[in-house]
Amino acid sequence: MPFVITEACKGVKDKACVGVCPVDCIYEYDGEPMLYISPDECIECGACQPVCPVNAIFMDGEVPADMQSYIQLNADKTK
């Protein structure tokens, strides 16, 4: 179960998660309002989750119901 970045990251992009990711699977793209995690590259270590200041990161199986679309959004943006 890879991790997913959700709505709370929009407009924040703190990037603390980027600094602790051991496999560099968190991406920032110019013009995008948030960061994205590649589900194909994520090793599910969980290092990113506790450092997120806005609690935007969830395991894909724990993403709140109203934010389920972010699972596919992260996958699409990191292809």
C-alpha cells in the first residue's frame, strides 16, 4: 500500500516529506499546486507521513472517503 498525498498539500508544498524520502518518490512539478507520490516507486516506509505539517499523507488504504480521487491523481501525475 503506497502512500498518497491529498488535498491538504494544495498551496502548501512544505517539502519536508521530500527530504526524508529514501527513494525520492515524491515529485513537485512547476505550475502544480501540490506534491505527488509515485505509487510505483513508494516503498511504503512511512517516513514522509509524520513530517507532513498539514497531515496530507495517507496510506492508500486509509485515504478518507472524500479524498479517494487523490489515489489516482498521484498515480497519473507521476507516470
